[in-house]
Amino acid sequence: MVHTVTLLTREGCGSCVRVHGQLLPLCEGAGARLEVTDVDRADDADLAAEYGDRLPVVLVDGAEHSCWEVDDDELLATLAGPDPFAGWD
């Protein structure tokens, strides 16, 4: 399965830039697709309201995986799984 990692960002967010740089090699190494969505420019107006104060947020297969910080080992373990990520129980 090819997992999709979505980084939710906002223009001018230094942490978003840092996490993007962290995700690039992780996703490439795991064969995952990386997408970046600016919550202020997305077609879904609810994104900015829901995530605006907590950026950066990382979604895996559409489910929230992490916020503000990304644990490399945890993300790689998730991306190694054969099933879509459904969030934390």
C-alpha cells in the first residue's frame, strides 16, 4: 500500500518549514506520497478553523498522526504498515 502523508501548513510558519524538511526523506525512504496543504488556501474552509492554532499537523491516509513535532521512528512504523492508518485508538 502507498500511504499518503499530508502536511497541513500556513504561510510564514517556521515550524511547518522545519517539519516539511524532516518529512521529505522519511516519505521518500518509505515510498509514501507527501502532500502539503496550506490551511488558509485549501478548498475546505473548515481546515483553518480546525487546525489553525495547532500547525504543523501531519495526517497519514487522512487521519491525524502528529501535531507540532514528528517522531521519525513512530512515523516510519506507521508507514511500514500494510493497512491505511486509521488514527490512534
